[in-house]
Amino acid sequence: MKKSDKRRSSSLLGNSARVPVKVLSAAIALAVLATTGPATADGPGRGPAAESHEPGLDPTPERPPTSEVSWLSFPGGVFAVDSLGHTVRYRACDGDTGRVADPTMRVAAGVASGALVVGGTAYRYRVPLIGRSEGTLEVIPQHRPPTTLTGVAVTSPQPPTDPVAGARLFPLSGQLARVVADASLNPAGATVRDLSGRYGDQQIAVNGSLRPKAASVIKLWILVELLRRVDCGQIFLDDGVLVTPEDVVGGTGQLQFETFPQVVTVHRLAQYLIKYSDNVAANVLITYLGGFAPVNALIDSMNQRSTILARRMLDSAAAQRGEENYTSPDDVVSLLGAVWDGEILTPASRDLMIGFMREQTLNTKIPAALPPGVPVAHKTGDLPDASHDVGYYLIPGTETAVAFLTAGPMATGDETVRRMARTVYDFLVDPADGAVEE
């Protein structure tokens, strides 16, 4: 999303009083500036180039770091590349190649390029392995004119747009690390990405690759796949779906209390999926979309390697067989960032999704940890051995994507999530020691 689009989206998503903005001093910013990758609990990665910078010199690395996997975002689809595995995947409104091998892929100077034919259609690509760079894809069907697509390369994480501004976010990783270390009963992870530009679109993580059970956070991917098809014109929000008594399950949600059979619109199913974390809506939409495969295809096309949809909601038999849904803080923020930036959904579908997340009725974690009235859009996840809350802080001028995931007892996990949520909020409205008024 362009900065102007971000400002427009913020106005659509709600307003609140602007909070005071502080920034870290230049000396601290230079001292902790990253040269590669996201910040971790120990701060940003450092190398010889970072160590050689003198105060007053531009500390920006000569070239952003490359990723092993990248996907090209273009209207209506994606083209994913795994440069180590030499595989690609084209997934768009007009079809899906699946994950296919390209043994002749060339990888040089931070770019993967090649050409291959799948199902009679040729694909010629040049995909940067550096996020935010522009790439191209030429689609050449048989007996039809070729189409040239251009788009932004998406990696996880995306590199910051301003490393100097991004360095001001690094102290937050240390603060979150202390919360995680204190959670002795709950392995925990947190990933945070600036969406506003205030911190140069920087991402930080503490245990960002932690892979607990996804619980209801997996419903975000179900919704994105649904809205992607709406964007493609393949389904419509006012379409009706027959829900039968056999579809009814317990747990969270409102549909279980209604009388069936009845026809429910796609819009209401999508809204209830998030607003009430409705398990009936989730299972009905999984069937409506064609099962697990389409949602997992979305996940694969975005190169989110820690996430999988492997069972329906409240399917205890599947869970006992070891069929479980998983995700990670990094994957969640990868999805949230792509939605916010308009890389996987149209602006209309993006705003609809965030609107549903703003209506979330399960508010005992992120919202409960923040002062009343702080605008957030979020999605919870709860199991006896998992507690999560993920989403967006929508403070105007400081929009931020967050993912707080825990394993272990749910009650103590809830408290850990609240502590992480408050730590991020306090940093955003009043940055760490050494800050000066902007």
C-alpha cells in the first residue's frame, strides 16, 4: 500500500486522538541499526559493515538482504519462487499450476529468473529475492496473446523502507524478550511490523518462528482465500450457502444457536467467522471453498512454511490422529502485512476484512490490555494448550501489525499475551529510554 493509501485506509478504519510521538536519539539509532534481517530478542543482526560505520555516516547497507523465497504480487494473483528448491507456483484468478520444479532456474545478484511450460502455458519470470523490488512475469498461453505482469516482490520479512527509522523499533524486541522470558509456563513468540512508516516499515521478532497450534487464528487464511475469490469474481458476498444441522458444532460462535437447515449468505458467514470466531461458519466455508487444499494453496503461494490447515474446527478425532492446524508469529504478520499493503486482496476486500476484525467480540486479550478506546482490529485463538491474539493496532500515524502466540496452559497464556500487547502499545505511544521529542 502506498503511503497515501495507508493514510486513506486509516481514515476509513476509524479515528482517535493522535498520541504524542517520540523517537530515539540518533546515537542509539546508529548503535542498533540492522544490516540484515529482522530484529530478534538480542537485537538486529550485525556484520562487519555495521561495525565499521562511524557516527554521522550513512549506515544504510549497500543492498538489502536476499531471501530464499519470494513471491511476486500482481493484480489477481501471485507467482511464488523458492530459489533453493528451484520451484515456482503461479496462482491467480485464471488458474493454479501447483508447486512445480524449474531445474533451470537461474539465481544471481538477488534475482531468480527462468522459463518453463505448465499445462501448455509458458511462464517467463524475473523475480527479485529482495522484498519491495519490482519483478516481471510473462504468461504465454497457447493460441492467445501473451500477458506481461509486473509487481512487487514480497519476502518474509519485507525489508524496511528506511533502515535508520527502522532502528528506532529495535529496543522493543528487548522489552518483548523480557516478557517472553518471564512466561515460564508458556513458550511464547511475538512478531511486530510497522505499517505506518514511522519506524520505516521495520519488522522485529522474538521467537518469530515459534510454531504452536493455530487455534482460531487459522480462520484468517480461510477468510483471505474467500475474499481472494470474491476479488476474482468467482463468488459473490450475497451468494447463499445451505447450512444443515449436520454442520453445527459447539465452541465459539453464534450460528450454532440458530435453526437449520437455512441458507446463509457468504457475507454473514465471513463476518461471523471473525466477529464471533464462529466454528460453524469456519467449517461451512472450508467445504464451500473446496476443502483444505485451496487454503493450503494460498498459504504455499505466499511461502508461509509454518502454517497449515489440516483439520476442521472441533474435530477431536482428527486431532487425535495428529491432524492439526499450526502457524507462527512470522507467518501471521506475513499475511497481515500482505493484506494491509494490498498485495493479496483488493482495497475493498482488505477494508472489509479489517472491518470484520474490528468487530471481534472476544476482547479479553489485546483490547483488555490497552486503554479504553484504542482502535484495534484483531483475531483471537484459544485451545486448552494455546492462547493467541493477532491483528492491527490502528492508532493513526502508528499503524502496526502484531502477532502474539503462546503454547501451554491457556489461562497463563492469556496473561502473557496481554503483557506482550501492552508492551507494544506502551512503546508505540512512549518509546524507550533515550527518546527525544520529535
